[in-house]
Amino acid sequence: MKTTLCMIALTAFAAASSANPNAAAPSTAPAASAPSAAAPAASFDLSGLLQTSVEGSAVPAMGAVLIRQGRLAEIAVTGLRAKGAEARAQAGDVWHLGSNGKAMTATMLARLVERGLLSWDAPLSQLLPALATEMQPAYRDVSLRDLLAHQAGLQADIDESWVAVFHRDKRSLHEQRLAFARLALAQPPAYARASSDAYSNNGYVIAGLVAEQVSGKSYEELMQVELFEPLGLRSAGFGATHRGQILGHKAGLAVEGLAADNPAVVAPAGGIHMSLEDWAKFAIDQMAGEHGRGKLLKTESYQLLHQSARQGGKFALGWRAQSSMAGMSARHLAHTGSNEAWFALIVLRPDSEDAVLVASNAGEDAKADKTVRDLATRCLKALAP
């Protein structure tokens, strides 16, 4: 089983597919609150476009969210919870977000920094003293900020053969993450620290371990206490979904159990599922935080999370930072996530507090990445001034 958490190339959104007049009506959730400004133009039909996207693809179900000026404007879902079954996706169903959870992990760590339990710049040799003599010397000065900005020099992943090993591992998740970090930090550097940036799931698993070390709590407990509860994300959880919810798909078949997700050890890099409404709450808080209205952090902490950590670098902390997208020149924060059975994408425009979130219950083998990006492009253009 391949450890796939994210496909991060976001700059090339393809054109959206054409409308299908024979599509069945999707499920549409009412907005949580009316937007303070005008909603997207009446001619923009999110439900219809979502329906068209599913009908013209091999993706069983999709869901999408539009956020306008910091308010939830519309949520729509359509399609089947599992291919070959009759149950249709519902507005309250949960979706696996893959590496979109990295921004949530970074936010949780920022809470620990504000509390004084962590420092952005403390070196790994101090943060993980038990591994200081074992790790490659090049990693000893790597900081928490380096890990979250993908500039630590770490390899992208550990050897894929270890995935099956961690699926069978009966040790506590903390012990597993310690073992994972030992393997990742023994790998030779991909490049010199802070000289470049390259996407790394390893860095986020290590960052999650650091949080566990300094707090005495599991990563999962920390996410519940520091993020899910303060934001009211009641649907949030970890790992694969199950019957009675939307299921992910591989090779056109619904998957459950071990085949449905990566081992729990890598949850800090992308193992969270939640409803679209709850995902929207997180997105709204991220944007509001930059304007002094965040529920979780100080304004300067949100701003730090959203800035490129290296001059000319691609990555902020948990995000990819871009100056334009979908033909609009504006500051964007974006990410995608996949565990090969799902594909999800989020794009924020923090300055205007507009956002698009799209999720699907299939992976790249069903070209869900293209289908999701096509729909996101149309949504982003509809949100443009």
C-alpha cells in the first residue's frame, strides 16, 4: 500500500466540464448563516455544476463549499456513498481530507507555541533529545518552523515497505511515531536545511511527535482539545470512514478497513475526516484570524502560519502560498489531500475572506484530482470580484 497523503501541484487548474441536463438533483445544505455581502451571482449554480462534475466522471460522490466574505454561502453534495449501492451522499456526511489536515496540525502546534510549551526556532536536538545522537547531523538544527514549511531537508516519506509494518503494529501511537521519526531522521537529507523546500510527510509526523513529547498527550487528544472542541467541529475524527457514511474508492470499488487509509501513525500528516460544514468552520477561522477575529490564536500567529517561511519559498505552515490562481491575481492559500481513495482541495483568499472547498470519494486512479480541480476553478472564478 502506497503512503499517499497529498498531491500539491495547484497552479494548473484545468477547465471545468460542460453541463449535463439529465443529472439528478443533488443534496444541498442550507447555509449556516447568511453572508454579510452579496452571495455569488444567481447564475452560478453550485449544485448543478457539482452534479455535472459527478455525472461526467468516474467519481461516485462529491461535495463543495463556497465561503463569501467570511460567511458560509452554500454547501452542496451529490452522488453515491458507495459505488453500486443506493444510499446517496448527505450534507452531514464526513469526508477524508488527507493532507488538508496539515494546516490543522500546524494550527494546533501554534497553540502550543503561544502557551510556551514549544518554540518555533528550537532545534530538533532539543525537541527530541532521545534521538539527538541517532539522527543525521544535518537534522539536529532543524526547527519546528522548518518541519511545517517543508524546508527541513527531510525525504518525502519513509520506505513504502514500512506501511504494512505500521498497519500491524500493536504499540501505542506515540511509540510508533517515535519509531517512524527514528527511521525518517536516519535517512540522508534530500537537500541542505533552509536552502530549498520540498514536500515532506515525514516532517509533519515528526512535528506531531514533538507535540506529544512536550504535552504528554497523544496527537489525537491534542487535536480534539486544541482545535476540534474550540471550533465546534463535532464530526471530526481520524482514519477511514465506515458503512453508513461515504466510503473512499480504489480501482472503482469502495474500500473499508486497513485498505481504506494509511496507518494511524501518519495522522499528523493527513488522517482527519469531517463534514463539509465543519471543514468550512476551520477555513473561516483561518481567514478571520488574520483580521483579528480568530477563535484559536493571536492575529500574528495566524499571519505567521500563512506566510512563506523562506524567501522565495512555496510553502507557508500547512499551506502552499500563491500570488494568483484561476486567473485572479490575489494572495491564495491552498492545499490538496489524498490517501489514494479520496481527493480533496481547499483554496482560501484571506484578504477578501472568500474560499472554495471541494471533496470527492475517489482518488487519482478515477481522475478525481482533475474533476475536483475543474470544479474548484469554476467556483473560484464565480467568487472573483
